[in-house]
Amino acid sequence: MVTDTPIIEFSDVSFKYHAQKEPTLKNINLKIYPGEKILIAGQSGSGKSTLAHCLNALIPCSFTGDMSGTLRVCGKEPAKLGVFGMSQKVGTVLQDTDGQFIALTVAEDLAFALENDEVPRDEMIAKVAEVSDKLELTNFLGSAPGALSGGQKQRVSLGGVMACDVKILLFDEPLANLDPATGKRTISLIDDIMHDEDMTVVIIEHRLEDVLYKDVDRVVLMDGGRIVADMHPDELLCSDLLVDNGIREPLYISALKAAGVKISPDTHPQHIETMDISPYKDAVHSWYHEAKFEHVGRETENLLEVKNLKYRYDESRQVIDDVSFEIKKGELVSLVGKNGAGKSTLASLICGFNKQDEGTILFAGEDIADLSIAQRGEKIGYVMQSPNQMISKPMIFDEVSLGLVTRGVPEAEIKERVNEILKICGLYPFRNWPVSALSFGQKKRVSIASILVMKPELLILDEPTAGQDYKHYTEIMEFIRDIRRQMPITIVMITHDMHLMLEYTDRTLVLTDGKLIMNATPAEVLTDNKVCDKAYLKRTSLYDLAMKCGIEDASEFAARFIEDERRRK
Amino acid sequence: MSNMISYEQKNTPIHKLSGLTKLVFFILWCLTSALTFDTRILILMIIIGVVIYWIADVKWKQVSGVFWAIMFFMVINLVCIFFFSPYEGCKIYDSRTDILHLFGNYTLTKQQLFYEFNVFIKYFTVIPSVFIFLVTTDPSELASSLNGIGVPYSISYALEITLRYIPDIQDEYHKIKNAQEARGIEMSSKGRLFDRIKNTAAIIFPLLFSTMERIDVVSNAMELRGFGKKKKRTWYSQRPLVAADKAVIVFSVAFFAITMIITYMDGNRFYNPFL
């Protein structure tokens, strides 16, 4: 299948945005052949998105700048064909599947590009039927975007570009908004499509382990606008290039390295399922038995007790079905489950945005049923997913003080408390800055600071790291860890991120269809096959590694590895 | 609130008509109602309107809110006509029959009552057709229909995409409102009116910013998929005109023509029972 003429060829391509001093891409040389599947990895600012934008001609047509060198896609220059011309050759699937869903129904969205190309209606209907059949969307043709799951929306996005008979599929962080199991299925789907349709696939993603679930021909690693590695994943995983360039290694690779193993490419480390583990078995065993591990039991009092909570929006579905759990003072608990499992609803019941039908919520031993949203807000802080959903004042100081001002706190006290919080959150030097001058991560801090200033005892964070790459993810999570050191606060985090759950949280609550199906340590949850399947979680690869090495207590193995990693940080 | 006056998929003969047909009917119907003051035609139109409303299976719950809003403005309209021009009816019908002297220069006359009655029933000729049109027409089909009668497709698609995002934005609004309320910003009816207006800013600005973010993504996605490339576009949701459509269009045109002839036959657009 692989022929000698590259379908994509970058020769010495550099690109500088007009607004920037430094070029974002520096002397890129890259050849991609028909039928290949290429993963482009790199942290934010590495230039990977800029590289992708060159392929669909958004650069230089929509984002202007100075471009040098030559780029050929299917033998043509994208800059000359323009965004429209390129849309016939390169199908781009965006990270935000909601944003990409333009039309009112699935069928119309699949047909959107055809409509714009003035394809007659009969042809269009036939094509939509063909594409929806391939992607198993036939039963949803009349559905509105709101009625679809994340995975279905992604399939619609994919179908929308496939309808144009493109030769190249370009995925811009396809996994960012999906729960882990759906992400895995998406990767399988991409693999099937590219084989059936004979396509070339370029995936931009920093979640390396999830993409490597299916074979990838080459990984192109970028940093600082340059390609720092272009090699087979087996080779790349044996090197330290990933860690050096801010990309997270697959967990089983980290674990093997922690055990002091030197991995070699001929053991095929790309997938843990097929990797030859025999040379490393002994090393892993001895590391496992030597690893220091202390079970730290937290015997403190309960901060939050939820008893037999039931709730439904309408008659059709029990959104929260008899849920009971406790959260102890000082804990960091993760709340997980697939999209629509009831996580957000549970949080909104605790915050008082909705009222439960049955059951009680006790906060520090007291029933909070009669408290208003604002009254609960003083005890329980809620931080939304995107800081843009919360920030309403132009200046940082005003934004953080808002909650105190509305509560009529004296001015002197406001100043003191806000400054204190700004110092804790590392925002004190920016206190007189406008919010608009901050980066996304800093805005996130502002939105958390504006809640912390009210001194809540419990903080609920809704997907604090969604859509963030490893570097920003680490930044946000280390910030949260830092706050915990400085303030006595209990945190509940809603998340899709298995790494986050395993690495940072003490306990995990797993929700499925409104029921609490597990309440245990993250290591126990992520090594439990049944629960992972039911809740659309992805079993950690540490489990597979433990099994392959003949270590029976996989959850203990996972826990020890995480403990070891935390100590080394 | 979310599904008030919005399209609902059903299988009535009215739903089956193409959006273009309904648009033509709607425009001609409103035009007729605006132009004629012939009481007989207006009453006939109300009867037809109610029958279609019943066939289209419109649920009262869907339209009641808007209905009462229209009623409110109608009452203001009728009262204002009387106060600003109490003898309009006498001028129009060229006669004067007093019923009751009210005060000052205001006397209630039969002619004025009859004139205002005509204005009143005009409202009722239009109201059912507005409801029927909005509730039975698929927005994307409407967009294709507008484009079909010569409205540029960028404008008709803008309409469609607005409808596509209304539920998302409503959702976002509720989320933001909850989170701001938790920060102590009072939005419920407990707060004073002035504070509530001021506090609305705390929701509007975040809503605006998150919407802007969305617009950026959507416009890129549309461009990537060829929107705006050509001067014309085709529509997946466009329905070809069938016999029923043609019949309705012919009826609409004929109805318009005949009513206009009847209305203007005697030289003015008023039906005058006083002569």
C-alpha cells in the first residue's frame, strides 16, 4: 500500500504568524505516504496545531503570516487551492464535536459539505445513506445534536468529512472531550475506516497511550516549532524523548522504567497486550516487592453525607437513583462515569441548583435542605468547567472579590481576604491586571480563587482539566495540590481523566445510570474489569502489566506505582 | 419554556406540506389580512384559520404564552385607537350613531365600535396562521424555502443556525446563572428589581464570552466544510413540491386575488353596513 510518492510533503517549511516575533514552525521537513497513520504529538505551543492548519489551508488563508518553503498535499499546494479546495482532499475533524455539528439534524450535518458544493438533492440523499451506514448512524438521521452522545457526535463529524470523498483524514485532538471508553472506540473506528476506505490519517493528540491502542506507523514529536523525533512508536517508547518534551508516556512504560528496566524496541512496546514482557518480568517483580508503601487511613469526621438521594427531571428517567456516600474532611474525591451518568446532576443537587425528590444531604452533620443556593455557596464552592463561564468582571481583583461584595463584607476585610487568596493562588502580582491579559490556566486560577475567597469547606470542580494538554494539566493539578497544603479544604472533582483520578485523588465514586456502583480507591476502580466496562472507564494498563508479570494484586501494584511516582515528583 | 413556539415533528397534512408552500400561504394570508377591512372576508378567514389550526394539531401549551402577550398588545392598541382618534369609525363609514357620551370630547359611537371590532378580528385572522407556520415548519426547511424565493443563502442559513443554537445557549444560561447565584448574586424574585437588573450583567457577560468562543469554532468548521464557496447551494431538507403543495399555492393566490377584488370593488377597503 505504501508507495514511493508522498501524499503530504513538507520541504523546509517555516511559518510565522503576523502577530508574533518568533516563527511557530521552523524548517519542517516531513513526508507522509498514502495509507500511513501518523500521530503528531507535542505540548501546547510546540507547533502541532499550526502544522495541522497548514494541511487544511487555514494557514495561510484564514490565519495570515509569513510562510516559506514548499508544502504539497496530493501534489498540490494548499495555499493555492484555498480552504475550500483543500476541504475536498483533507477532511478535518475538530476537537469540539459540538462546534463542528452545524446543522439541526444528523442527516443535514452529514450533507452540509455536499450542500455547499451544490450537489443535487438525490445524489446527496444517496451519499448520506451510504456514509451513515458505514458509521452506524442510520437510526439517528433525524436526531438533533442535543440527543446524541459524545461518541455519536464524533461519528457525525467524521461522516461529515467522509461525505466529500477525501483522501486524508486530519483529526485535531479527537479524544479531548470523550470519556475514556468512547475514546478507545473512536480510535478503533478511525483504524477501521482508514483500512476500508484506503485513507491516510493524521492524528494530532497528546494523549499518546490512548491513540496507541491501535497501530500507528510513525509518531512525529514536535517541540518549539521543530520536529524532534519522527520514528516508529516502538522505538520512541524506548527513548526518553517523550518525557523530555512534555508528553505523558503510557503508564506501563513509566512503570517499567521505574522498575529500572531498559526497554528495547524488539519487545514491541507499542501495545501492552502484545508486548513481550518476559525480559523484564524479574525486574518488575523485585521492584514491586521493594517499593515502599504505606496505607494512610484518614480517620477524620464526615464533612458531607449523602443518604438515599433520588432525583429525576421528568417521569422518563431516574437521573439519580438511591445514591449514598460520605466524604471525609480533607479528602480529594473524584466523581467519574460516562457522559450523562448523572455526575453533574449530583453536583447540582449538592449545590442546591436542583432539589432532590427523596433523601437527605448532611453537611457537617446538618441537613442543608432548607438552605438557598447562595447560603450553600458559602459552605460549598462550585467551579465550572470553563473559566469563561464564570468571569464577569474585567479586573482580577473585582472578580475575586465579587462573592464578598455581594455578601456585604466590609471593604477592609474584603481587601485583606482577597489579597490573601491571590497570594495562595499565585495571582498576587497580577492583582491589578485585566482578566483578558491572562492565559487560560491563569483564568482558571482566577475562577477558583473567586470561589476560595468565600472560604468554602467543600470545593466541587467540574472537569478542571478538560481539553488541557499534559503541561497545563500538571500546572492546574499541582496548583490544586498546593492549595490543599495551604488551606484545610475538601475537594470533589468531576472528571473523565483516568490519570488524574489515579494520580491525584484519594477515592473515587463511580456513577452509572444514576446509581453509585463503586466507592473505592482509584487503583481498585481502575483494575476492576466489570466496573470499568459498565461505567465506560478505561482499565489502566498497569493492570495488564501486573497480570503479564504474574502479579495477582493488580490494584496494589497500581497503588504502589502511583505512590512511587508521587514521591519522585 | 424551551419548546414554546418551536417546531415539533408530527404527521398531519399541514406538516407534510413543503416549507415553501407554507411560506407562500403565510405571506399572502397576512397580506390579505393587512389590506382588507371587509368584515365578511375577515370572518371567513378566522373560520379557515381555526380549521387549519385544528388540523395541524397545535397544542395550546406551545402557544399560550405568546398568545397572551399578543392579547396584551392588542388591548393597548384598541384603547389607544379610541383615545387618539375616537371618531375614526365615523370618518370611515361616513355616518355617526351615538351610543353614549363618556366625557369631554369622547362619545362612543356604533361606527367606532364596528371599526375597532374589525381591528380586533384582524388580529384573530393572523394569530392562528403565525402559530401554525412556526410550529409546523422545520427550521432548516424554512431556510431552504427562503433561499428558494430569493433570499440569499447566507441569510437563510444564519436563521437556521440561530435556531440550532438556541437550546445550547439556554442551557449555558442556566448553568451560569446557578454558579453565579452560588456566589451570592441574587437572581430570584427575592432581590430588589434594580439589583436584579444590575446582577444580570454577571450572567450576560460570561454568556457572551462563552458564546463568542463558540462562534469562532463554528465559523471555522463551516469554512472547512465549504460554506460560502459557491454562489448557490442545494438543500438536503428541501422537499419537492407535490400535488397538495401546488393545490395550496393555487388556492392561496386565488384566495388573495378574489378577496382583493371583493374588497376594492366598491372603491375602498371597508365593508360598510351603515349605508
